[in-house]
Amino acid sequence: MLGCLRGVGSLPNQSTCVLWSWKRLMTGSPGASCGGCSGSMGPTWSGQLEFILATVGYVVGLGNVWRFPYLCYSNGGGAFMIPYLVMVVVCGIPLVLMEFTIGQYTRQGPVRAFSRICPLFKGAGLSTVVISFIFSTYHNVVLCWSLFYMFTSFGATLPWMSCNNTWNLVENCSSGFLSSNNTELQSASQQFFDHRVLEKTSGIEEPGGLRWELFGCLLLGWVIIFLCLVKGIKSTGKVVYFTAIFPYFILLALLINNVQLPGASDGILYFVTPVWNKLFEVKVWFNAAAQVFMSLGIAFGSMISMSSYNKFNNNILRDALIVSITNSFTSILAGFVIFSALGYMAHMYELPIDNIATAGPGLVFVVYPEALSAMPISRLWAPLFFIMLLCLGLDSQFANVEVVITCIKDELGSKVSGLLKREALLSLIVCTVGFILGIPHVTKGGIYVFQLMDTYTAVLSVVFLAFCEVVAVCWIFGVRKISLMMKRMLDNMPSIYFRFCWILLCPLLILSILVSGIVHYSPAHYGSYTYPVWADCVGWFISLASIVWIPLGAIHEMYKNKGSVLQRLRKAVTPTVDLAKEG
């Protein structure tokens, strides 16, 4: 019944499915059949291309544009490609394939899937939902900024081009781009971001009032997400045709435009020229592994949720390869686009490229807008660039919010069946809560809240969760059982290479990232601003709030089982997924 119930609204006849399921539950009639459902398997994607586009849209996000190019140039240029591609092969593709296998075989979201695969680690499934939801509450602020820039770029002039505006501090404003070593002056683009967009205060201790324009953009962002999720995968599957494909047209158009500009070749050479001695630095390999890990969205539960809507015999090996390779290709393509523009800026302002390149939001909301304003036909490229950022962010949001909705359907389906008859109402509740929790980010001190959340949510807690996931699936549940799942679905066992990665390389690699992250931990900061101790404590609390469910789930499982400690433990690690009859 639950397999039929979980996808309400995703297919035209799902209301029929719910009514049938509820009637069967109340009458106890085992012989009825659900004629309105998609077989006995529940709803599926309307076409396989929808699943691939939705998954590609999820993994290809803002990190490909603002994190990878900076990591590449700061970790050996072209030499960084070697550890990066090695990590894609030994960690990225195997883990994506593993999550696809779990979702497609069990036909459940991460909470129910983990409780069936390894009851002792059932809390890991809930942790993926919590992390995804926390991530969505502050990640939508980036969409809010993108919308603000997009709207302002339609004016008579680009407002970040000059110092002749009411928000500019004229005494230390420069209309040209400045070296990052210059601490006395600010570029007009930096002042636009700080004093017009954010109206930034001096620190998190001074939240200030609401930025009402950003508040409106945040609301609009959540409205767009709600409208795209209003009918589940039926509506999302159609939207991704645009949001997943459109950014590639813009990236290619920008690249063609940029390479014709003076200095662009110098920027590209700076991006790809290898510094071979960097290959002997452990930090470079750590950064490569972390980038692969984070950009593919492993341990967020989204891969499991989206693949749970696949047909049982869908070729997940092909899809895992397509998604992983497309993600890497996009990162490299974005690197060429960004550094060709930075090379042009370095030529225009006679500055070294390493004084222009930066990481994080500053690259796409300060540096690149400055580059756009200096380009020919800047009035065309600026709105297109921010529409591209909006599309990149929306795809990731679809997946993160869908994890929460899928969890509610899986765990509370029979208890809130009246709510599930109205897919729009369920989506509205989730989006409304996400919007409310995002409001602190659109205060005048919101950038400090954003940076704090990003530091403590998107790194250590996710890596710890991923390690628990791999231990539960690869070591406790076992590679043999995962392989048998794939054989049931694809009629072929996974290659010995994937089995070797699952049982040894992936767990050791993730453990290394986790240990390295703890050893090299440094408190959160935003530019030169250092957070007070109480803010770091709040950050750790947020981080723990997302992973505390793992030990709590293990304690609950041990407590509810009967017998001696050893008997309880043995039952807690015994899977309930049926490897003989599933599908």
C-alpha cells in the first residue's frame, strides 16, 4: 500500500491510487488491485530523460561555477585535474551508483530505505533529510541574490559599474577593479554587493532590520520552487527540461564571447597550466576528494529519493556514468568561462590574475559582475548570467525539498492521507517552513548567518553522515547484497572494480576526508571578520542537529529489540529488505 501511496500527485491517477489504498487499509481487503497506479510499483518518471536531467540539474550547481575554478587555480592549475579525475573514478561514480541502487531497488526515500537495509543505522536516513532541509533554507538565499541582480540588470545601466550612486562610499570607491591586496579602496561592484544588496552590518552581533527587497526575492524564490513541485515529479520532470539545459547554452555562449576578448588566453593558460609539485601535497588531494564528494551531493538523500521513482529495471550504471561525467565536464567548462573573463579583467586593469580570482559568493556576485560590466554588450550578458545562476540553484533546490516531501509521504502516509490527496498543500507547507527559516538570511546581517550555516552544515556533518552511510551499506549490509540488488535489476553483477571501491577505497577515502577536516578545523569567518565564540557554538549545534539522529536511531533500535545485548545487536544489523522478491 505504501509503495502506491508515496507518490501522490505525481501521475494523473494518483488520487485514485490513494483512495484505493485507504479503502484497502480500512476494509482489510487483500485481494483488491490498484488500477490507477503505475503497476504495483507506484509512480515513475514520465521518461528516462526526465530522471537524468533532474539528477544532472541537482549535481550541477553553483559550486561548479564558484568553487571548482578557484580550487583548480589554487591547487596546481592543470595538475589539479589529475587528483580530481582520480577521485571522480574511485569515489564519485561508485557512490552515485550505490545510492541509485538503494533508491531504485527499495522504491523508498532515504529514511525507509536505510531502516530496511541496516536498522542500526536507520537514523542516517533521517539525517539526510534534516541536512537537505537545512541546506535548502539557506541555499535559497543564493537564488534570492540572483533574482535581485537579475532584476537590477534590466535597468538603463548596470548599477555596479560606477561610484555615483547613493549607496557608494565615494571616498574609498573605485570604478575599476582593484587588487585583492588593496585594503584602502573598494571596487564599485564590491560596494554594490555590500551596501546595496546586503546593506551589510559590522557582524552577526548586529542583525539589523529586514532587507525588504531581498525578503521579496526570497519569497519569490520559494514561490517558484513551490510551483515547480506542486504536482511532484510530474511537474518537476517537465521544468528540468529548461532549468538543466539552459545553463549550458549560456556557458557556451559566454565562452565563445570571452575567448575573443584581449587577455582571455592568458586567463585560460593560468587556469590549465600545471604546477606539478602540487601533486605531492596532501591538501591538494583532500580538496579534490572534497570537491567531488560535495558537488555530486552524496549523503544528502536526493539521489536515493529521485532514483526511487525509476522503473525497476532502469540502467542505473549508465545513469551514474552520465551524471558523474556531466558534472565534471560542467566544472571544467565553467572554469574556462570564468578564467577567460578574469584574464580579460587582468588585461584591462593591468593586474595579476591571482589578485582577482576569489572563492565563494564573491566570485559570482562581485568579480564576475565586474567582468560583465566591462564586456561588449554587457546589457545582454548580465541578465543571462544571473538567469543561468537561478536555473543552477533551482535544480538543486528541487531535489533537496523533494527529499523532505518524500520522507513525509513514506513515514506519515497513512496518518495524513487527507493531506496527501492534495499534493499542492503538502508542498506548500514544506516551502512555507523553508521560507520562514530563511528569513534571518535576508536581514542586514544575513550574510554572516549564511556563511555560518554554510561552514557548519556543508562540510563536516555531511562527510560524517557519508561515512556512516558507507559503513552501513558496504560493510554491515554488505557488498554482496548490494551486488545482488544490481543483478536483480540489471541481470548483471557489478564489476569487481565497483565492489573493490565499495568495500575498501570509498570508506577509507571518506574517513581520510573526515579526519583531515577535523585536524585542519578552523572557526568560521567571513573575509576578515571572525565570529564570536557563541556563534561558533551555534554553528556546532546546527551541525550536531543534523547528525544526532544517527546515534539516537541506533539507541532506539537496540532498546526496542529483545534479548541480550548481542542478540539485540544481531537483529539491529539484520536487513529486512527482501532480496528474493523485491521488484
